[in-house]
Amino acid sequence: MHTSSATHSQASATQAFFSCARPAFTLSPQGFKFADWELRLRSRSLISAAGHEVGLTKSEFSLLLALLKRPRQIMSREQIMDLTQAEDDVFDRAIDVQMLRLRRKVETSGRAPTLLKTKRGVGYFLDADVQVLR
């Protein structure tokens, strides 16, 4: 019976070790590619297909990042505010303004948006394939 207790103790120690063990590093994304754009996380920059950098405000960057992480998923203003960690005093209509400004920078057509779309009465979504850059 003594050996059973020792074996159980070793098994518990091994299990504890592996449950706490973490990889030495984690691969975090370097950026995202969508349509003719690339969002680089480290430099917080948006690069066009021609290689031009388009300036983004902090809130525009956060909004675009939230959309890129959930392509084709419709998100309400409230969900976007939660995901972008918008300050409590930000009104939901501020999301509309940020989306308008972001569309002016990202959309290539002056007509109806092709990438940053609205589902009336529901929310916003990114209608594009997204590639994670590592």
C-alpha cells in the first residue's frame, strides 16, 4: 500500500508540473492582412497595397482590430465598446463616428462600403477574409 501512495504522489506532482508548465514563448500575431490592406500591430500602422501608411487614431485602430479578430461577425455598438475598451463616458453614437472615419480611410469605393458594413439595427462587421500574420 505504501508504493501506491508514492505512485499517487508522483502522479500528482507530474500532473501539477504539466498543468503549470507554459511554453517559453507564445506566437502572437504580428498583424492582419485583409483585402488590399495590412494592419501591423507593433507599429500600430495600416499599410495599403501600394505600401503607403495610413494614420489611425487610437480608437480607429482598436475598432479595426476588433473587427479583424471577428471577420463577418456582426457586433453591436455595445459589443464594440466592450472589445475596444472604450471609456465609460463614450456614447454608442461615438462608434458610428469612428466607423465613418475608418471607412473614409479603408474603403476604396466612394459608394456603398464593401469592407466595413452595417447591418441596420444590429451592428457592424468586416466583410473580408482575414489572414493572421505571424
